[in-house]
Amino acid sequence: MGLMVLSDIIIILSRPSESGNVGAVCRAMKNMGLSRLRIVASQSEACPQGEACPQSEAGAPRESPDGHASFDEAALRARAVHAADIWEGAEFFDTLAEASADCSLLIGTTRRRGHHRKNVTMDPKELAAWLRDRPGPSLEGNSADAGNPTAGRTTGVTAGRTAGRTALVFGNERTGLEDDELALCNIASHIPVSEAFPSLNLSHAVQVYAYELFQAMGPMASIEGSPPAPEKVKGAWVPLSREQADALTAAVTKNLETLGFYRHPGRAEQERFIRDFISRAGLTEQEGRYFRDIFAKAARLAHVSMDREKGESTG
């Protein structure tokens, strides 16, 4: 089993509005050995006024015109300093669902609590330690890419690597993650801060998480006693992607529905619970099929039993 390493972590910025902040995020990432940046923005946000964005297939990164339009390149590069390569390799998507389709685990960062803001939350240090021991993605094809943090980064979400990536999602500077964005995530994470002034700058928040990830998975991790991550090889434990976890959740809840399980409100909340449970457990495709078949068989047996009882009552 290949354990997770820094190159398996993707930073997703959802609807960032300040160019300088995006540049500072690039610097924070490169400081701590992170290289995969994805940006979620609608076409109206990601394209300059009067210019049409080129279309792309659903779920594929969209190339923005003139490099990366709608952001102030000068301000962004000034804040990125020597980390402009992170910006140049960034991938653009219209929705968070598209940006995370190939990820097995989504972690939403939020300081707010509430009914729709997740029941499970970890601080950055706890999160980094937990992620360190999770399986990372296996390589598909050229194993020489195993030590290359940029392998497959700009050629599309599925190039060179299978499911198993983890995405850390940060919301808009002013509003944070919306409820529906956080609902798409499997885990919430928060940075403990003073209640007197709990608001953090976007790049500062990314820096805190990047530092803890670097401490847990970077070059110094093995020196400080954590086991070094072995090279990932084809056939390693690969968790279900988010799309696969969604499909498995739908199959399970459909079987429960046939049993009359959802006669009362609460299905949506339970679907989120099952999906998050599957993602946090890191089920493989084979385990997912087995899990699905258990519920399918239980539903079939229940229907046979109900048909037999009906036959006996009318006989």
C-alpha cells in the first residue's frame, strides 16, 4: 500500500476574488512542497468582460483566455514571488463538483458550526496526521512519475494517476464555503483562533494547513519518527473517487428506499452521512461492490419474505 505524500494533496480555491491572495497562496504552497492548485470560478468570474471563455468537456479543466484572465497578473505574480509556476500550472473549473470529481476525499475548511456545517471536524495538525496514514493514488502506466510532484498536473484530471487524491477546499475570502459546497465535502476542518478576531486571510489559512501537511509528510517527517511513504505502484490500495462514492451511495439508498426506509424526511442528510462514511473509510472499488451487493441482497431477501407472507395470509 502506498501512503499519502504531499504530491497527492490538491488545494482548491472556490471563487477567490483577490488576485493578491491567489498569488500569496501559490507562495505558501511552494514553501511547503505543494504543487497542485485548482481554481473554481464561473465563466463570468474567470473571463474578462467582453471576451468569451473557450468551452471544454464537462469535468475537464478549462483553459482561460490570455493565460489566466480576470485576475490581475501583475498583483498576483508580485505576491507569488518565485512561485509563479504554481499559478501557471493551475487548473480551472466551473464548479466544485467538477474540480473534485477525481478526488477520493474532500476536506472543507470552515470556522462556522451548525446543522449543515458537518459533524466531524479536525484542526490542521490532527488532519495532517490522519491524512499521512491514508492510502495515496497508485500510478497508472509509467512508474517513473512516482516521485514527480508535477506528473500529470496540467494535462487533465485523470492523466497518469488513478483515484486517491485528497482535496483541501477553501472558500471565498468574504463568504467562505457555501452550505452546498461544504455539503459536497466529506470532512470539515477548522483553525483554532481567538474569538476576539476569528477571521483569517485566505493565504494565511492555506499556509497553516500547508505547514502541518509538510511537517507530517515532508522530507523531515521520517527524520522525526514518522514512516517514510513507500513508492506507489500499480495495484496499490486506491480509494473510490468522489463520483464513485456518490454512485455507491445512490445504489445503497435506492435499495433502502425499496424497503420503505424513507417514509419520513431525512433522506438527504442520511445520503451525506453514507457518502462521507464511505469516503473517510477509503473503500476500494472491490470493497464498494461488495458493500453495494450486501444492501442489494438484503433488499431482495426482504422482498421475497414479504411476498411469502402475503401468500400465506391469502392462502
